[in-house]
Amino acid sequence: MLELHIAGRSFARPVLGEISTTVEPGNRICLLGPSGIGKTTLLNAIAGLDPEVPDSAIMGRRQVRVGYLFQEHRLLPWRSLRANLELVGVSAREADECLARVGLAGYGGYLPDQLSLGMARRAALARCLAIKPELLLLDEPFASLDPVMAGDLKRLIEGILDANPAMAMICVTHDGGDAATLANRLWYLDGKPARLQWDSLIEEPDQIVRLLASLRHTGQAG
């Protein structure tokens, strides 16, 4: 699906070092690491949103449909949810079907500001699904949500992935519990500049807890 060969990325100072890895169909990757280490920078590079990272660094990207759920919902506030989804090329009927998939049936005529944060984030997820993504990028999708809303959204994403086993996901999170629920592969970003200190499939949820404890301890010790 994707082959990454990122030489590095700097913003007045080095942020990312060399990163070489692949993303395969069906990978459910959770990307963890200390705050400010460069996780969103890496996600933006993969999405093609960083003009300083050449296309040749992310081989295969142009052949992959990518849906990106940002931390901010980025819905146009003056357009209804249905109209926001129509902007990505779906019909009104298809837009309503996508909204129903995320638990927002009947909300097509609402404006984004009429929704709670959790509902707005689900509407943004519906917009991602409207393009039938092969790769779903999630940037801290559960941030700022209360535990109930976060749990609902987590179960929703898990169900979408289960229903689309070939879809790949990369989810930036700080919570090992998210990885235990969603991931079958773990990336851990750390260092100055940051590199992938861990990149491997996971065999059982308990492995994530032990692994993160070890990686975080090693990072503090360094």
C-alpha cells in the first residue's frame, strides 16, 4: 500500500529523523510517543499535507484513497452536515447514508455548530467514509471527549474497521488503552530527532501495556 522513506523534517530544529517503514492493507496502526515528539508531523507527511516532504518519500500515496480525521472537525460552519459531505462528491442520499453509519441519521440538515464535539467528530468521520478510504488517518480522535463519548467513537471506529478488513488505519494517540482496543500494530516515536523506536505487529492487548511501559521508561532514562 505505502512505502515510507522520509529523510527527515525540520522546523527551525530537527523534528523527525529518518523513517523507513511500510503500511499494508488491514494494518491497524496506533502511533504513540511523548507529547510534541512529531506524531502529527509524521501523519501530515503521510497524508501529503507537508510540501517539504517529497512525493518520492511516500511511495504509493497517489494510488491510495486517504481519509483524514483531524482533531478539529474542519466542517464548514455555514453548510449543513449533508452539504459538507456533498463537497467530497457524494449525492445527498449517499451523504445521509454515511451519516447514518456514524449514528447521525436524521442530522443531515443540522449545522456543525448545533452539534456536540463528539457528534461533530462523528460527522467528520462520516465525511472521511464518504470517499471510501483505503487508508484512514486519525489524529487523536478521542482528545477532549468525555469517557462516554470517547468510548462510543472508539467502538464506532472498531466496527468500521471490522466491516472493512482491507482498510488500513494510522491513529495518533497518547493512550495505550486505545491501542489495546484498535491496533494490530504499534509504532512508537521518540528521540531527538524522532524516529520509530518500535514498529511491529502486536499479538495480544496485554503486550501493548508491557511494551509501552518499557519504551517510556527507556525514553525517560535516556
